Amino acid sequence: MGAKARIWCNRLAGVLAAIFGCATLGLAPVPSAFKLAIMIVAAMVAGVIAFKYLPAFDPFGRVAWRLPGGLSQGKTCAITFDDGPSAATDQVLDVLAHCQVRATFFVLAENARRHPQVVRRLASEGHTIAVHGNSHRKLHKASEHEIESEIKTAQATLKVLGVAPAPIYRSPHGLKNRRLFRVTGRLGLQVWAWSRGIWDTDRPPAETLVARATRLARDGMVLLLHDGRGDELAPDISSMVAALPRILDELKRRRFTFTTLDSAQR
């Protein structure tokens, strides 16, 4: 529900194209067996594409993307941040401290090396720190060795900085392949996606981000925000920082409580 209007239009166009294609095939003067074969092949191709490019989709259920039920008597939400830390992460932490909310930060090791004091502050203030990667490299075409190197290098960097990363992982952009699951399985990592992304890296006005984050908010929501912007050295996250206190206040007004992802899966 947090996607941009353009994304929803693209999704609707895709659905309509699929419906039109099925209808056209159904009316075509060809044998039923041929129609069935075409539909099976099309479904398989669509499944392969969806597996790689849709963060929350995995036919084997290996990706977590919503909080389990029963975490509290009311509604629960997890606030997550990708791509940091950055020089602006301290502003994010100030907001979280003021609102008394703990969040989950999927960090990039290259950024952590630039901002070690921020990583230590994350840990000291009780936030969950987890691996997003060594860099922000997309891994859906990467080899098993490359994926393992990205994750292990990041883990080692965080340990050198005095932080023990949580046993959870989110790949850059949420992209994945079957080799990624072999690596995370060996390393004992749960792969996490999200249920709502609000495209804050596009830096729309703060009020737009508040609306995207809170409209139709539901129990179990995993909200994706960014305290960095990929591998950028000086990312501008001012729009998200301006929106964050209003997002948290509105969710609290709707009686949401907050948890971290590692706490949710215990």
C-alpha cells in the first residue's frame, strides 16, 4: 500500500495484460492441450521472474515479510531501515529515542566503516543491527561464493566494530536467487523482506511519506525506510527524517506497538 502511483499503474497494467492474454488464448482456434501447455510455460516463467524480483515472494516460504500474530494484545509494527549508517543516522536515532521506539537496521559494512560511532550508538540504544551487505550490490545474478563473501565480510566488519549482528538478513533491493538461500541457510540467517515500502529514497515531500506509511496500516506491518541511499557517501534523507516522527505518532495514535525483527521471530 506504500507504493507510488506509477508503480500501482504498472501493476494494474500487468494484471490487465495477463487477463487479456488468457482470454485471447482461450478463444484461439487451437487444441486445448496446446493452450494448456502455453499456460503452464507462461506460469513457470512468471514464477521464476517473481521469485527473483519480488522481495516477499518465495514458493517455499523462506522469506519472512510480515510479523507473526499474537505478539501483543493489540496491533504491532516493525520499523526497519536499510542502507545505513550515514551521517544523518544520528537524526533518525534522535527521533526514535524521543518516541521511545526500537527499530531494526540492515546496515552496509562499507558505510559502517565510515561511521563506526553511529553503529555503536545503534547498539547502545537497543536497536537491532543486521546485515544488508558489504556493499549495495545486487545479488540475484551472483554466485554462491560472491553472496557468501558479501555477507561474511559484513559480519566480520561489524564484529570488529564491537557489534554482534542479529541472525537476520535482507538482500539489497530484496533481490534473490536460489543460491542466496543456500548461503543464508548455512550461516543460520533468516531472510526478511517487508510488507510496506514507501519509496523514501525518491525523496518526495514528507507529507507524502506519512500518507504512504500510515494509510490502511495493518497489524504485522514491516515498514521499510532508509537511513542511507545505497552506496552514496552523503545521502540526502531529510524528507524521511522529517516524516519519521509524524509516522510514529500517527501509528501510536492508532494504538500500534513496535518491535524489532529478531524479537518477533524468537
